[in-house]
Amino acid sequence: MLIVLGLETPRLDVDNIINKIEKLGCTPHEIPGVSKLAIGITGPTDTLNEEDFNLMPSVQEVVRITKKYKLVSRQMKFDDTLINVGENVIGGKELFICAGPCSVESRDQIFEIAGILKELGIKYLRAGAYKPRSSPYAFQGLKEKGLEYLDEVKKVFGLKIVTEVLNSVSLPAVAEVADILQIGARNMQNYSLIVEAGQYQKPILLKRGMSATVEDLLLSAEYILAQNNYNVILCERGIRTFETSTRNTLDLNAVPVIKKNSHLPIIVDPSHGVGIWDKVPAMAMASIAAGADGLILEVHHKPSEALSDGYQSLTPEQFKLLLNKLKELAPVVGREIKL
Amino acid sequence: MLIVLGLETPRLDVDNIINKIEKLGCTPHEIPGVSKLAIGITGPTDTLNEEDFNLMPSVQEVVRITKKYKLVSRQMKFDDTLINVGENVIGGKELFICAGPCSVESRDQIFEIAGILKELGIKYLRAGAYKPRSSPYAFQGLKEKGLEYLDEVKKVFGLKIVTEVLNSVSLPAVAEVADILQIGARNMQNYSLIVEAGQYQKPILLKRGMSATVEDLLLSAEYILAQNNYNVILCERGIRTFETSTRNTLDLNAVPVIKKNSHLPIIVDPSHGVGIWDKVPAMAMASIAAGADGLILEVHHKPSEALSDGYQSLTPEQFKLLLNKLKELAPVVGREIKL
Amino acid sequence: MLIVLGLETPRLDVDNIINKIEKLGCTPHEIPGVSKLAIGITGPTDTLNEEDFNLMPSVQEVVRITKKYKLVSRQMKFDDTLINVGENVIGGKELFICAGPCSVESRDQIFEIAGILKELGIKYLRAGAYKPRSSPYAFQGLKEKGLEYLDEVKKVFGLKIVTEVLNSVSLPAVAEVADILQIGARNMQNYSLIVEAGQYQKPILLKRGMSATVEDLLLSAEYILAQNNYNVILCERGIRTFETSTRNTLDLNAVPVIKKNSHLPIIVDPSHGVGIWDKVPAMAMASIAAGADGLILEVHHKPSEALSDGYQSLTPEQFKLLLNKLKELAPVVGREIKL
Amino acid sequence: MLIVLGLETPRLDVDNIINKIEKLGCTPHEIPGVSKLAIGITGPTDTLNEEDFNLMPSVQEVVRITKKYKLVSRQMKFDDTLINVGENVIGGKELFICAGPCSVESRDQIFEIAGILKELGIKYLRAGAYKPRSSPYAFQGLKEKGLEYLDEVKKVFGLKIVTEVLNSVSLPAVAEVADILQIGARNMQNYSLIVEAGQYQKPILLKRGMSATVEDLLLSAEYILAQNNYNVILCERGIRTFETSTRNTLDLNAVPVIKKNSHLPIIVDPSHGVGIWDKVPAMAMASIAAGADGLILEVHHKPSEALSDGYQSLTPEQFKLLLNKLKELAPVVGREIKL
């Protein structure tokens, strides 16, 4: 349920409403908007009555939220959510472009790639220190050592770090280095981890699970917002279907669906989505044309020697060509790329 | 197998090669290209030997085609296939834009919509006279009457007609009116119909089946090319997955995959692909950004009164807005829209 | 809509109801049951009123059918449909067991296999004369010659023939030989063919399409029943999913779902369903345990030399072992196998 | 890689081989079988040479394991793995039958159901104290309180407890009560949790993820075996497909596929697999007929009042009827049910 108030509502009225919600056993969430102030209510709202609030001072409207997800829905919060990462903003006019290798492989490798990306004007570096792998015998990442290198790179180049957290044991260490904490597709429904990660109040990049519906993804995000961390970036990265000509089926339809139903930013990972480097530029362009707020892309200076996912990585040259095309495309859909 | 010759090869040499292929029990296909002449070979090519042809006069190269599909593959024919429809060309720089209602509902309706589209500069009208419907009790189209109205519209407005053929009984009548014969998703593996339709030597718009892989689609197209009709336009229109927030999952990944593996034009039908009108413009833009050669879109002047698929139809106003955005987008991907 | 009458209703009353239905622009279907007579109504039933019939003589009840499919639903006809094929009955206590090669490959081959099956007491022989193949270059069946051999085998061994019809051109010839006309998965939504085949009033074996929901399958069957041919045998044969360890995902859940929602018999094809011979016996057993009315199985005397689908065929020895297990299983689920 | 030795091999020879493997940087795993002793090797086996071991004393054979999974494969260990739970054995002739409510809802509820199951001779009780739910607002289980009740029930009725663990924080408490630790479908690729749970050396019930292939499931199990805990019970519980008439698509094909490729027991959860109680008995029967080693079923004394998943729960009466049918079925597939 949602209580809509004017922006200029006296604090006393707001507090009265909040107190009443709590007395009725529910949880209030203040949601400031551009033209309205809203108070979202979660919990056992079935027991609430519109009339309980309708006649209270300053209340303009009381709205039932019909979706299963509440705080992430656009019914609850009409304005797009903007997420600040240092001086940068995600979800606004400027597109979010994040690039880097699948994993940190060595100090040299990550410095090499970070240097190239910095040169290109990129602000966000992606690279995994901890890698979830289907096989226990596959390369699992450099772990603590990888975090150390990321921290160095961050200081040397001033890049914002986007890196995945796999479990609660390593969460504090990852959170110290990461500017954006990534929850991978395999952990999208690992609610314990999501909730713990969300408590750091850092932006969370939440990847859609391979068999998750858009609704499932939004419900997972709801777990984070329900703890009053609104800094969630959703990420489409391909779903599992019968088609075998691509690694996954990148589901760009999710972009307009999410834009309609939620105020959260949605970005796309075409590298994992199609899984073959030569189709990545086409799908990166398509993502932005579909309305995505940004891209996360795998870039490696020597893809054929990468320890993981080399076949889906762009070389710096290919990435540069793509960036140029994206810069032309952005204004067509009312966006911009600042490099 | 593919025999590559120079463009200036004497006819006698070509004929000798063709004769030899036929003597060996296979079928030759002459494939003229921009810089080379090729002779594709289908049939029991396992029994052929590269050496049988390598030393023949004018032969520059003999290539084994590794894909299951042969004539549709880019290995067999490197240059993009251009399809002429009257004075228009599909598959070249100009994007193919086809619009119209799901079905012909009345003389008034189709004249109304055709007039609007003509006004907008659209060259291709889509509308079904025969409709395949899951339920025998749903509206099945105006049939012969619908064809009659399409024929009138064609003459009055000079629009090219794209319409679906459902079976061999009505094929001759449909082929008389249609400039492009559409094979629907449900009939993509109805090989008898495909082969018969292909014999008319008219362009065939072949829609991907709901559970067809890209390879399946290309193999179906191969049935048509194998009869020496190269005028096939492939169409992505959504596949079946677990996701329920869209009617189908429009698989734009198919666009770069097909562009790499085949020389045939590939267009996209976002109306059926997502099935909800307000997501159609985003996915139409994404289709062109992904490299598609065109779009087929449902446009209806009164969507809420449409006898079929109204919820996925754009109004003329929405369509016009989309066209304007597409015109801005086209040059970014090296294309143009002429209206 | 469904009008329920007593079994002993005077003919005059029945005719009055039928006349009224027709006058109201709908189509009546007399459906005799074990304890009741029912008159199903299809067409624009939205315009009908329960009261129009409620007070007519002999009418016991008027029921709205809520499913999209009508005549195939168990709401419309409560008793299981029994289908007679000569002296045999499909859908009753006795399980339907149909076996044979994927395709007729030669006179010798089909006589060899038919002889073995006859020896084992099998009553139904399956074998394709016309084969739908993804590739135009794959073996497409012996066609007319194949039908000829099937006709001989039928006369010599007295086996009932189950064979696929691919198009309307060959339908008359196929219908002359077939005791049961098979519509393959790829043609499940080729409504023109289904309707034409249904008009022969022979039993139709309707295979579920690779991406068809159970509802889609029942709606396709509805096309046949709507022409007053109730002799439809549904067949589950695997759907397309992301799983690659089996050729298709045999969806046995469809068996109890269909048993609940329809009165039509449902059989299973585990050979196509899993696509690897050594998993076929387990899934054949599972099919019967799930409540299926029978099985259609690929059996070949020399699987490794089969022209199509050899890897999913059982040898006669393997088939015999399976039959013995099935005979033990049948009484556990209230069925029997008579050989 | 696998080194095969005779059962009577002198310890010295075994130790020599183990030392050599370790010296070469790999990990040895002793796998005792019925007629042979095997030493599995995992790690960087690409660097190993068959000849390194072929000539060592007592070595009978050296085998390359071609599957991505090693220790779980039947190539590595031919005999079925038997798992002891107190005096009971899982994976042998006796079928594993585990029943109970989706979640512990109250002390009364779990005592009521446990009493009924005990009465029926059931040995394993399933019930969740911690429930993973798509929505943060849905009932998440009684948590510690739930574990407490389960512990009481265990002592009072002597039932073995099967319950899910959701995260590492609650793992120690859950492991204290559980006789079998359940890893749910959403956590199948939460490798951190799997590895930690595996270290308790208790049997692990590992449920297949909704979009996991059979290979993915076996690779997840490999994580546990790689730590020398061989007590893993695999569980098929339905995958995500386009079909909507069932909650999930229970993929029974996984049973014979896993039986062929792995030595681990595989059971089926038809309650979650189909998600509608009236289809559960048919699919339970089908599971056993397909060769499954057991079943895990939801049983609730008042399904309509259940706090979660009531629509897929059997009543005690329905469960009793099913048990009787299963008892008849078991001997047909060489199994037995002891109650």
C-alpha cells in the first residue's frame, strides 16, 4: 500500500502516519519523489484499510499495490531511481559503461587492461576475484590476491570497481574493495547473501538468474529494498532456452518490461548473454536501443589466453570500435556517453 | 561442396563442371557473386572427392561446406542476397518496413489502414486473409473475400502485399495477390507447403517456428533454395521460453547469428515477439540496432476493436513516432529508411 | 455450453433442443455417455443464455464449459473415449502397444520386422513411408513404394498400420493403407492438414508439437472433434527445453494433466521423447505407471543400419524384455496387455 | 583418471600409487568397489601420462574419465553408492520414502503429521524450518523454533529428519537436528554453501536447480565428493519450461540418464515437480517405474490451511492410497518398500 503526500507535508503529519503504520504491525518506507512524497507500506497489508489513512491530514491518495513486488515497483515510486557512485550517477541520462576481464588473472594482466580502459575514458572496471564455476576443477579466481590487485588498480587508475561476491565469509573483504557489489546469476535466489550484501548500503548489481522470470528478479531486488537500500542495479544476462547457437538467450525484452514496472536502473551484459565475442557488439547496440541504462562488457587484451570466458571477450580494439558506435547511438535514444 | 571460379570463366568450363557434378549423381547450383562465380553442390556429396574438381580448368578452389545447411550458408555464397520486389530491394542499405493489421477484417478497415500507411510513405502492407488460430472457434480470417480486398488495396494504393499462405488449396489464390508469400511460424516445418510455395518464384517471408533453433530455420529455408528460389526473407518472431511477462521471447540474438552464417536477409516481427504494444517500439529499435534488415509491424487504427491481436498493435500515431526514431537510428548502423 | 439430458429422453425433445441451438447460430454435438446423454454446443455461445434451455422438456442441467477447448474436455464428456480399430479397442483396459521402425526402408526390412512383431503378438505396426526431415538432403522415406510395402505387410500379417501423413496430396493414398493416421509433431498446428485428415473418419494419432502446451494439443484435437470425428488418440513425444542429455524432454506430466482435462486416450512415444535407446525402457515403464493408455515404440532388427533414428530404436530382444516388464506392470495400474 | 587395482592389492602398492599421484600435483581418492579397488585422480590430470602408472605393481588398468564430472561418474565407481542413515540404507533394494509438510508451522502441526506418518511406517520426515521464498513478504519458516520442534519430533517418534539449510550462519544448528541436509533447488549452484554443508559428512540431499542440466547437477555433487563426502542423494524436482499446466516440468528422463552416468542414488520430488496434488500420485508411480531410488512427498493433514504449498500436498488418506500402489509397483522394478 502507498500513501501519497505533498512534498511540503509537515513533518508532524508524516510522523503520525508512520506511527500509525507501525502500530498496525506493518513497515513504513519513506520514498521521496520529484513532485510527491510517498510512504510505502510492506508487511501484512491485507489487514489494512484504505479508510484508516484516507482521512488523515495531508494524505492525498491511498493506493493498493497490485504487483507481488512492492518497493521496486513503479506504482510505489514513479521517478527513476538514480544511483550515485562517487561523482557518477547510474540510471540518468549518462549511460553506465563497465568493462574488464572475466577474472583477475595476475597483477600484470589487470594493470594492463585497467590502463587501456582508463585511456579510453572508462570509469568502471569489472573483474572477478572470486569466480563461481560449474566444475570444482575449473579456475576459481585469485581470491584475496585478486582483491588486493583490484584495490591497487583502483588507487592507481581511479577506476570504480565492480566485482562479484560469492559468500558471506568473503563479503567484508569484497565490500572493502568494491564500489559496486555484484551478485551473480547463480546466486540471484540466494536470499541470505543478497540480504547480507544489501546491508553494506553499497550499490548492488543484481544479475538475473538463468531461469528467473522478470518477476523473480524484481522480487529478489525487493529483498534489498526492504532493508532500505534502494541502490540496486538490475542486470539482464541471458536465460536458458532450447537454442544452442548462443551460450544463453539474451532476453532484451526484459528491458522495456522492467522499465515499465520498476523505477530501478536496468543494464545488460551481452558478453555472457550471447557468449561469443563476434555477436557482442550487435547485442550491445541492441541493448541501448531497447532502453537499457548501460552495459557491462568483457574486454581482455589477449582473449585467447584468458583463464575463463576468453571466447566472449572483446579485444581493446574491438571495444573501441563498439564505443564509437555506441556514442553515435546514445543521442538517438536520449542518452549520452561521457568518456 | 563449393567450386569457386573467376567471374570471367568461359561458359564451356562452367558447363563441363556442371556436367561432371550431374554425372556423379549430385545437383549443381550456379551462385553468381560480386567478385567470384561459385557452383554449389548438394546431394550425396560425401561420395565426391576434392581432387575430382581441383584440376579442372578455371577452378580456383574447392571448399567443403561444414554446416548442415548448404545453399543458405555464407560459406556457399559470401555476398548478401538482395531480393527485388518491383522497384524495391530487400537486404540492401534500405530497411524493409512492412506494416498493417493482423488480419483483413472488412473492406473499410483495410482501406482505412492502407490509406494511412500510404500517407506515411510505407511500401509494404501486411494483413492476413487466412489466419491460423489455436482454437477452431476463433476468427479464421475473411479468406477469399480478404484476398479480394487486398487486391483492391494493392491496385488503389500501389502497396506491395505481404500475406500468409496456410495450405496448398488456397496457395494459387494467395500467390496471385501476394507480392511476398508469408509462411507462418506454425508452418515453418510444413515442408510440403514450403516447397510448393517456393515454386512460385516469389519472395518467401519465412517465419521462425516457436521452438525452432536458428539451424532449423536455415534448414527450412534450404528447402526453398534447393529448388533454385533464392528469394527467401527470414523472420525472427519470438520463441517459447519459461518467461511469461511477454507473449513470446523475441530472440534478437538470432540476428547477428544469422548474419554471420547466412547471406539471406533477416527481419524481425516485434509485434508477435513481445505481444504487448507498449514494448514494441523499444524492441523495434533494438532489432535494427542488432543489424536486422527490416521490420514487420502490426498497426491498426482501432486496436481495441481488432478481431485478432489488438493488444499488440500500434496506433498510426504510435507507429509514426516509432518511424521517426527509426529514421534517426538507421544511419548509425549504416542503413536508411526511405518513405 | 453443455445440455445434459437423461438417457431415455424422447427423440422429439432432443430434436427440439438441436433445432433451437441451430436457430441461435450455434452447432450442436450429440455426445452419448454411459449414464447421460449430452448435447455439446460450440460456436458463438457467448450469446446464449442458460435460461434459453433450462426450462425445455427433459433438460436436467445446463453447464458452461470454462476451458478454451470444448468437445475434447471432460466437462463436455465425462466417460473415457474408446476407439475401435477393427476388433481392438484403444483407451480401455487393454494397453495399446504399437511398434516398428522409424521408416520403411525396403520390402525385406519391413517384412523382417513385421514378422518379428507378429510373432511377439503385437497388433499395431508403426513405420513411416513419408518422413518429415529438418534437412532437404536427409532420407525422406520410400513414399508410394513404402505405402505399397505397408499394404502387403498388412495383408500378410494382419497387423494394423499406423503411419504418418505429411500433406494433402498424399493423404488419400496414405489413408487407404493406414488404420490409424498419424499427424507428426511438426504438423500439430497445420490445421488444414488436421482437418482434412479428420474427415476420413479414421482414428487420428495426434502428436504433441515440440513447443506445444497441453492446451495447444487439446485445441488441435478440438479441430478434429469439431467435425464429428471423435477418434483422436493424443500422443506425448517430448518437448524442447534447455536440457541436452536427452534428445527431447519427454513430459510425462502431460499424462495425468490430460487424463483430468480430457476424455481422449493419451499414449506416449518414449523413443522420440528421450532419443537414446537405452533410456527408452525406463521411460516406457514410467509412461504406463503415469496412466498412459499405451506406447508407440521404435523397434528395428538392425538399429545401427537404420536409415533414420537408429540410435533410438530397440532391438527385438530388448523390446521383448520390455514387454515382459510391461506385462507385470499393467495390472498394478489396472490395465492389461494382451499379446 | 582412474587407476584400477585388485581388491587384494597390498597396502604398500596402494600407498606408492597415492604418493606418486600427490607428487605429480594431483589428488588421489580411494574408491572401494565390490570386485575392484580404484584410485580416482582429480586435479590437473591433463599433465599425467597413462604410462606413469601402467607399469606400477598391482595396477590392472588406467582409465581416462571423459566426463567433466569425475568422482560422481560411473566410469570412476561402477557400483551403486549405498548411503547409511542409522540402520537404514538409501540406494539399495529398499525404496527411500520421505514425507511431511512443506514447512514446520507449529508444534501441534508437526507432531500431528509426524504421528500419522510414524503410524504408516514412514522412516523419514521432511519439513522446512527455514524456507527460501521468492517474496520477502512470504512466510519464511519458524527458523530456530522450527528446528526445536523437529528435534522433539525426532526424539519422540524416532523419525529421521530431512530439512533444508539456507545459509552458513544457520548451518551448524540445522546440522545438529538434520539426519539428511537438504540443499534446495535455488542453492544448487551456491557452491560455498554446498562445500560447507558437505564438510559435516552427513548425507546431503541435493536438489536439481530449475534451470540446471543433469550435467550441472552432477558437477555440483562433484563439489561435495571432491571433499571425500560420498553421501550425496540427487533429487529431480522439475525444471522450467514453457508449459504452464504444471508448476514445473518434472523431468523423469533425468532418472535413467543419471542411473547410467553416476553411481549416486537419485530420488524424485513429484510434489514440487508438478505442483498440483491430484497429479502427484501418477508422477510418484512413474518415478519409481523409471528407476528412481525413492520419493520425497508433501503430506499435510489440512492442506487448505498450510502456510506454504498446500495445493501440492497430499492428505494422509491420499498418501496411504499411494503407498499401497507403490508397494505393488516396487517388486515389478526389483525394489521393495518396508513400512
